[in-house]
Amino acid sequence: MSKLASLILGTIWLFCPIIANAYVGPGAGISAIGSFVALIAAVLVAILGFVWYPVKRMLKKRNEPTLDDAEESIEDQAIAQKTNSDSIEK
């Protein structure tokens, strides 16, 4: 038998016990399940954080007004003030 086949069979033999004389009580079982759920949640939140921060920064940069927008806004305000003052004088 080759060394690779022996390694594979030995690994399978170690992870497939014939009899498992073990008992996990309800307290330990719930603790283990809770720890596993918390681990999965922590990993998902970490991945979400690494993905969301650059996306949020990109959206903020895209929604920021540019200099042209600011100039147009100032012109619009001046026109609105002039229109309001003309209507008040009449």
C-alpha cells in the first residue's frame, strides 16, 4: 500500500469512531450552539463591515454637491430673492 493511501485510510479511521461513549447535557449543548451562532454572526458582521464602509464612502462621495452645483444653487437663490422682492413691491 502506498504512503498516500495509508495516510488517507488512517485519517478516515481517526474521524470515524465505531462507538462514541459521550453525553452532552442540555446546558452544554445550548452553550455550544450559542457559541457557534455567535461566531457565525461575528464573521458575517465583520465581512459586512469590510464591504459596507467602502460602499458608504462611495455613495457619500457621489451625493456630495460639486462646485458647479453650488454655483447654480447660489444663482437660483438670487433669482428667487429678486422674484420675491419684485412681487412684494407690486
